[in-house]
Amino acid sequence: MALKTVSIGTAQDVYQFDDGDTEYGVETDGKIKVDTAPTNPNEVLRLADIPTSANIVTAAANITDHAVVRGDGGTKGIQDSLVTIDDAGSISLLALQTVDGRDVSVDGLKLDGIAAGANLYVHPNHSGEVTSLADGAQTIAADAVTYAKMQNVSAADKILGRVTAGAGDVEEIACTAAGRALLDDANAAAQATTLGVGAGDSPTHVTVKLSGLTDGKVPKHTSDAVGLEDSPITVSGVGEVTNASQPGFLAVPSGDLLNVTGDGTPYTVVFATVDHNVGSHFDGVSTYTASITGIHDFDVLVTISGLLTNADNMYVNLVTTGRTFSAPLALNTGNSNFYYTISFTISVSIYMTVGQTAHVIAAVGTMGATADILAASSHFSGHLVC
């Protein structure tokens, strides 16, 4: 083992070098300076241990605190990269510095504006035949679908519409050449020409079948919208005609009408028992009211009883709105051939308008109010003829 003199400052001392007790031959927290390059193996530093100048790494004049150093091919060896890593591990770059050609200060602001878990992609608006606003529903523009883009019809002679009841999908409707010939006519006159029907033609039909009508009923035209429908007139197989709604009535007194006249006072005869009253145009007491303008037939029978010898006149009248029909009887008080009971009849056809009325009155004069009207031989009836 070699003994070497070690000078530390102005102090010198001899020490055994590399005696195996220490990990290193010389340990110091100061600088070791060698004035000349050692050449022997036993010297502290060997020449071979010193790298050549090409491999010497030297620091730049100034390196920023926390800076990341980078290699430099020049005399510096290493230099400041101007990129710093602080104690928390955050990396910082100077302005105008880029990473992979990107301006980190600009792209960093973009990244800062994105919320966690967000998708800031903005769907573009569509224009043209199909339009939309951002991510909204796509809409086919008006007038954008051409005939060529519609589905094909299944066969020729079809028009599009709907025959199934209610709203729904478009359906194909058969339309033959004959139908198209009518459809392309400009008006009804042109359609008549297409059909070969002239103004003076009278088409003859052997059989015409109309749906919705009842057998035996005479049809009537209700309106252009409805067309024909049943009327109340029925014709039997042998030609008998009946009209279940034709106005008509028959009424009689409910009982003998006692002491109703005789002193010359006109009495409106009450026919309170109704046999029939089609349409309810008789009021159930004395008066019939016309519901239809036309010819009306009336029959009146009134039997007066209880006549005395001093009865000098009597009459029964059918009184209508426009006219009175009378059946008078003059008695001669000196004539012993007078009748204790006498019947009066009136039968007449008259024209009445809607709302006009008819009723029966009876009167016997000068003998006192003792004359009666017999129910069994009195009635009032009428009906619309046409």
C-alpha cells in the first residue's frame, strides 16, 4: 500500500492510500486538485481515468431553476431547454414555444374550455332536400320529393287516394281507361259527350236498382246530398196506395151534450172522444188546424134533440178561417109536423193554407136553453186530400 502526502489547504499529512478499510482511497467534501496529470498506476488519479476533450460535458453559463436541460452539440455540452418542471410536477413552456408544432398556450385554452365528460362537438346544419338545425330532427324540404323518388305503383291503371274508412296511408285505387276518359274532361258537358249522352237523350233502363229503399215504398228526393229515400206512401202488390202520415182525424162527443143551446146562443160542439188523429192536427176538443197547404175534406154530422114547439130556427155550421158552411133549418111554429129530433150534415172540400182552422157550431132559437146534442149520431172528421 502506498503512503501519500495529502495537502488540505496549508496543512499536510501522510496517509496510507487504498488500505482496504475505506470504500474510496480519498474521501473529501472539498475539491481535489491535481497540478499535473498522473502517469503511474499508484498515483491518485491516472491519466486514463480522465476523458478526452470530446467527451467532456460542460454546463451552460446559466441554467434556470427547475429547468429541463437538453444536449447541445457545441462546446456547452448541455444547455437550458427553457422548459421547467416545478416541485408539483407541472410543466411550463415559454410563449411561442410549441409541442409537436402546436401552440400549447392556444390549445391549452381550448382544452380548459371543455368540461369534464362533455362533448363540445357541434352538429352542422343540413341544407338542401333534407334540412335540420344542429342535432334537431331532419325534415324533408317542401317540394323536394320528385315523382321519381316516390315508390313505384304496383301496376298500370292506378290512382292514389284512400278507400278504407278513416285517415291512414295512401292507397292505390283502380282507374281504367274509361274512368280516365271522364276524369280528364274539363266539365260536365264534356263528360256527357264522352258518355255519348246529349241534351235531348232519354236513356232507357230496363231495371234500376236503388239501395237503401224499402220494398213497396214510393221513393222521394230529399236533397241533392241525400238523393232518394223512402216516403210514407206505400203501394201494395195490387196497386192499393196508403199514406201512414197523411193528416186525418175522426172525433165524436164523449156523451150527450145536454141543454147546450135553444136560446139562440151558438155552441161550439165538443168532440172529445178521438177515434184517430194522424199527425195530431185535431186538438182533441173541437178544432182542426191545417199543417199542410192543400185540399181538405170535412164531414159533419150533428143530431139535435129536445126541440119544443116554439123553436123558430136552428142551424149547424162548419166554420173555417176563410169561410163558413151552413146547414140551416127554418121551423113554422104553426106547423104541427115539426120533429122533436133532427140531424144536420155537412160534407165539403175546401182549400186551406198552413195554420188555418175548422170547427163546428150549432144553435137553436127562441125556445130556451133546453136543446141537446146526441153523441150516438154526431161526429166531426176530416183529412188532407192533396
